[in-house]
Amino acid sequence: MTVAEGTELPPLTIEATPTFVVSTALATRDFQDVHHDRDAAVERGSKDIFLNILTDTGLVQRFVTAWAGPEALIRSIKIRLGVPCYAYETLTFTGRVVSCAGRDVVVAVSAVDSLGEHVAGTVEVTLP
Amino acid sequence: MTIEEAAAKIAAQGESAPRQARDPVNQAMVNNWVEAIGDDNPVYTDPEYAASSVHKGLVAPPAMAQVWTMNGLHGTRADDDPLGAMMAVLDEAGFTSVVATNSEQTYHRYLRPGEQVSATTKLESVVGPKKTGLGEGWFVTTRTTWYVGTEAVAEMMFRVLKFRPPAPLRPQAPAPVLRPVISRDTEFFWDGLKAGELRIQRWGETLRHPPGPMPPDGALDTKPDYVVASGRGTVYSYVVHHHPPVPGKELPFVVALVELEEGVRVMAELLDAAPDEVHIGLPVVAAFVRVDDDLTLPAWKVAR
């Protein structure tokens, strides 16, 4: 794989169904009610249940290693959350290599849903 | 103690004591996680592939670092957990909701099944109050380090927004109605409505509505009485009120000037006709809308 600054990653689309929101929250052992109980989420000022941040980190890892290969080594995942990813949203990940030093690469990642940018971040990864 | 003072006190306590993961790094939790996230990287799940890979054996997804030490469904935070302590301070101050805003994880190495992880956390900063799209709140930043034995294996800067949710929109109680000014000259009319009568002022043989202090001919020595109208009449003219809002009324509503059988015209809301159903000449009957003990309003219903 030839990688240079500006290399685009293949996009990844995630359907954030209620089942997806709930199962990822539980798989990350996050039992905050806003991730599985719509009534509680609404009471707390949200429109619906929404993805938790541990899942965002996991999805970013999946997105980058799906491109970099199974033996790529993830060194860091730094993300900032924007708009929520509520149940029934479609989340689209895009990424671009922003720096390249030998096999050590920094990828800028963005995930957007219908409300705007949900995740913006960078991943440091060592390519195989 | 202010929020800033409470934050300074919590930050001064430094790192919490190590908090042990409930379980060692294990394949079952890895399998649940990769299944939910949809990550099919075989280094996490396929022993043969993993053995021949750069890892020389199965490893856990690095993004699971935080998962191992989550408190769980019935877990309680340790007494010295700075994030828990800061959340309690902000809950108390009315900032009851929380969303994560930043997570910056650095992985020093991949974890392997069987390794026992522990974590320590310290409070780094508390900044606020800030106005955000979610409501007013405070940004609380902590730094967590994960260890296997004494070896630091991962670190995280974690920031949450602890905010006061805006009051949920609830149906508003009906606003009080506009109340008429009732004078000695008009009191009989309002008393009549309370009794279910539509009373019309009479000066000798002459009916007058709205009631006034003297007869149409201006004779100051006559006294009025009233007749009780039959309540039957026809629409003489009307308006459909769309705007502005009127306390106690749902828009749009119809206000009709009705010519009574007795020959005078009385204005009131027409209750049961859609705006496009109303027309001049429409037969109506009087109705009485009780507001409370002191007030009943006149109204019309279509004579059907």
C-alpha cells in the first residue's frame, strides 16, 4: 500500500439503529440510561438515545484498521464530539492521511450524520 | 463552597487509588465488543491468524482500554474517584446531565487475554460555566492511566460536559380568559348569563344592546328593565380571528354578530362552526360558557 499525505481512506457508513446504539453501549459496559432508555434520554434533554463515546473510539479504530490492515498498530485515538449521533442516524466516516513519517502515519478522521459533524479526530497508526 | 473551590479540593487529592478491572482481559468481552462494533480484524479473534501476525498471539482491541475498568451496571465509583466527586458537586448545583466531549487515548502496547488491568484517575481541570447548545454547563477534564502491574499500558484525557438541561417543553395550562369590566349598567346582563338567560336591556318599548346608562332618546328620567331573549337569531356578520393569540382561546375562532328574533344584535363567539361553514344568515342559538363562579360568557351554537 502506497501512502502519502492526502491519501483518502475508503469511507465507512454505519446505520445507527437503536439496536446498534444499545448493543455497543452494553458491549463497552456503559450503562448510562441515555444510551438505552429513550424516555430517560428525552427527560435529560436529548431527542433520543445516542451513541456513547467509547463506541466512537471503537468505530474510529475499525475505520482506520480496515484501511491500514489487520496488523497495523494503533498508537493513539484522539476524538472530539460534535453533534450527537441519535438512534436512526446514518454515520459516515471519512479520513485522510495528514502526516507520514516512514510507516508512522497520522490520519484525520471525521464522522458526520444528518445533524452535522459527530466526531472529529486524529489517529496515530504504524502501518505493517 | 463554590464549584471552583470544590474542583480545586478534588484536584489537590491527586491520583485515585488503582481501581481493578472486574475481569482480566478476556476473549468473551472482546468477542462481544467486536461483534457490536463490527470490527472483523482477525488479530482479536482468530488464534491462528493472530499467532502468525506481528502480535504472535491474540490481542485485545486497543480501543477497549477503557472498557476493562468501566464500573458496570451496579458499579459504584470509588470514594476517591475524582470524576465521581466532581459529578456529585455539579449534580448538587443543578448541572444534572452529562455528555462526553473529548477522548484522547494513547496506547503504549496491546493487551493480551489474561492480563489484569487497573486504572487511576486524577482531575485535571473544571471550566465553566459555559453556554452550550445543550444548556449551560461545566467542562470537566480527567486523566486516566491504565496499568498492568506497575507498567503503564494506556492513557486517556477524558472531558465531559456536565450541563443543566433546558426545561422540557410541556403543554401549557390554559391561560386565563379576558374578563369583562362589569358595571352597574351591565351587571344584569352578566347575572343573566350565569342564570342561563340572554337578557336584553329595555327602555320602555325599546330594546338596546349593548346595554347603556340611558335610553337611545336620551331621556334621563326613565329606568331600564330587561327582557329574556329567546336566544334564536341569525348571523348578521362575522370575522374569523387568526391572529393575534387571545388568552384562553384556540386559534382560529369565529366571532359572530347575531341579529336576534327580538331585533337587536349581540356579538359573541360562534363555538361549533368551522370558519368555512359560517355564512351570513346562518341560524344560531345562544349558548352559555361557564368560566367560573363569577363569570359566564355568551356564545353561539349553530341551530341544527
